Amino acid sequence: MIRLIALETLCLALLCWPASAVADVAAPGAGPVRDCREGRGDGIAAPGRIFWARTEANCRNFSTPWRFRESTYELHFDDSRSLARASYALALHARDIDLSLPVETYLKGLLGFHYSTVQVCDWLNDVIAGRSSDPALDEAVLAGLLLEDRVIAFSKGRFVPTGRVRHILAASAGKKRTLDATLRHERLHVFWDEDEAFRKRMQAEWRALPEERRAAEKKALSRYAGDNEAQLLEEWAVKQAERSNMDLR
């Protein structure tokens, strides 16, 4: 049975959230950095939202024309705990974490995330079908933003991707990690999904590792991926690309 309360929660969150809490959708147009700084919007070349001081540097980060920017909806946060609160239920649904992880640990540790629009719609459809618990307020606001910005839509009783973008990522800074570093990490996860040549190259390099080295890498990455081999490989590939300063254009 479809749970209308979940839809009501999403709508209420979208309608009641203070306008001051969210910046306009930033649009690049002819001057992406200028448009970002002035908060003008509804372009699609740099889709997303920026919850951050609109400095020159921050707007350049938001508008960076990396290879998959047009197909990625980016959320830039100045508060990592807000980012984490908006994604906890989604992370549980995607099995990136489980209930053994204390909520406070998650809130303190998360600086970014990346999901496909399909994953987000699967989560929301499970919410309204009663297969997943109702989202908390911040999580409902995340869904509301995606609806408002036409990243997803509600059609014939289901959430569906609109096709405007394929990926959703969020990034913030931490005490030991800059926003630039978090953004690069999450963008590389998009590369893993989209760039077959990159994926195949890293898979070959992983297979070529001596068994002892591969075991050490798995142990080092276990906090990110547990014993999930596919997820371990993806995290390892992203780490390697970060170390090599791989060009994202």
C-alpha cells in the first residue's frame, strides 16, 4: 500500500523550509562564475545548488567544466553535518552503511556522497511503498530539491529520473580535507560509472597486484566497503586516480 504520509512529508519539507536556507540554482550561461556569484539560475550546464559563501573560488569549483559536469547535479555544503543528515536514510538504503554504525559517527565522518538518479528514485519508491522508513526532515528536503530542480519527477505513483542528469553528488570540507579534495573524490566516482576505459584500466591494474599487496589494500579500504569486492575495487581505483592527479576534463 502506497504510504501517502511519505509524499506529504516531502511536500511539507519543500514548502516549509526557509527560503534563506537554500541558494538559487546556479547557472553558468555565458559567465558561469559570474552567474554563480550573483545567484542567477536555471541553466543546465552546471546543475545543482550551492550552500556556501559565493566567493570567486567556490563558484569556480561549482562551475568547473569537468567531463561529466552537465550530467551531474552537485550540492556544495559549508556544513558537513547538514550534508550527512540529508543522506543518512539514502546511505542505509544503498547499503553503504548499516545500523551498526552509530548515527553520530556517520554525522561526524561524512564529507561527501555520490549516487545515481536511479538509486535515489529506488530509495524514494521504497519509502512510499513502505519498504523503507519515512525520511527525516533533512532527507525529505533533499528529495524536495531534486523534485523542484527537475532531477527526478513523480509520475503514475512512482519517482522516476527525468533524464536531465544521471548522477547526484554532494561535497563539503572537513578539518583535514578541503572542499576541492572532497569534490575531486566524488567526481572520480562518477568517472568510474561513466568512463569505461578508466574502469577497465583500473580493473586490470587491480588484477595485476601481487596477492599480498591486494590483501593489504583491501584491509586499508575495509572501512569504506567492508568485504564487498566490487565496492573495494571502485574505492581503490578512485584513490589511485587521486594520487596520480588524473585529469578530469
